[in-house]
Amino acid sequence: MHFTVEAQKIVADHLQPGNIAIDATAGNGHDTVFLANTVGPHGKVHAIDIQGQAIERLQQTLSQLDLLERVEVYAADHALIEQVVAPKLSSFVDCAMFNLGYLPHSDKSITTHRASTLRAVEGAYRLLKPGGMMTVLAYVGHPGGRDEAEGVSAWLESHADDLRVDRIQDESNPQSPILWVIKKNP
Ligand SMILES: C[S@@+](CC[C@H](N)C(=O)[O-])C[C@H]1O[C@@H](n2cnc3c(N)ncnc32)[C@H](O)[C@@H]1O
């Protein structure tokens, strides 16, 4: 299974033209472009990444695809998602996507970490509309990855009364990525 494709398929069933979405780990922009195409010209995507270089490339890509107008781009730590994004929001958010870890073929030391990821997931969850959804894709094979995934799992358990969650992984592979699909209770 290709987990990034699976996450997009699941989001595509939920997200509508005109909606508001967040890409909390924009990187090379595959999810940002997907979200921008899905929300259409009347929607908005807020895309965050801590790497200035990734953000510059993302802006070029969005410009080439004529999508700049529907995407707000932030070079920032997503732990600060509420401070950075909330002032730019016209309403609560329909969907947020997280693709954790590091950018492939890039500096592996610039990776997401348990503490900042938990602040970001918590912040994004607070920005979601009731009935909104969030995907979190975690990788356990790199240093700190399993600890980060355990942190997300514990956070979800502690919020079990407020949300519904599906966990998707390849049970036959101990190194399988984990995809959580989270729906905030209406
Ligand atoms: C797996 S990559 C995301 C790939 C991206 N979804 C794409 O389509 O190319 C993870 C990204 O998280 C970013 N990142 C790491 N720590 C971060 C943080 N604290 N805040 C925001 N972004 C962070 C990295 O720079 C990297 O681009």
C-alpha cells in the first residue's frame, strides 16, 4: 500500500470545493497541490513547513501550476500552527494533513519530533470544525519515529471521547508506516 496515496484518497472523499484545508508538513508540496486542486478556486489551503528551501520550491511549483492564489504558505514550525495560521483563517478548518518525518532525498536531520508534532496535532485539532477530519501519517523506521508515533497514539487515546479514529497499517510489516484518519465529533 502507498500510504501517501491512501491518505489523499480518504481526504478526497471528505473535502469539498470551497473548503479550507491545512497541509502541516508541506515539503515538496504533493499534498498541498492535491488539497489546492480539491478545494478549487473558492477554497483555501494553508501550507506550513519549517524548511525555507522547501517553501521556496513549493512557491515555484504553485506558481507554475497557477495555484498561488489559493494557498497561503508559511515557513514556520508547525508547533506554532495556532499562532501562525489562525490569524489568517476566515473560519474553522475542514481538513488537515500531516505527513511526518523528513523530506526524501534531503537533509534527514530536519525531521518532525514527538514534542512539536504533538503540539501541532493538538493545535490543528483545535482549528478543525466539528465534523472536520485530519490525517496523520507516521514513519517508525528512522530515529525518533517510533517514539513520535507512540506519542500520537497516546494523544489520540486521551481524546477518545471527542473524536473517531481509524488506524491503517500493514500488520505483516513491523516497520509499516501508520496512517491515522481522525474525525472530530460533530
Ligand atoms: C515527509 S516530509 C513531507 C512531504 C510532503 N507532504 C510532500 O508532499 O512532499 C516531512 C516534512 O516535514 C517538515 N518538518 C519537519 N519538522 C517540522 C516542523 N517542526 N514544522 C513544520 N514542518 C516540519 C520537513 O521539512 C519535511 O518537509
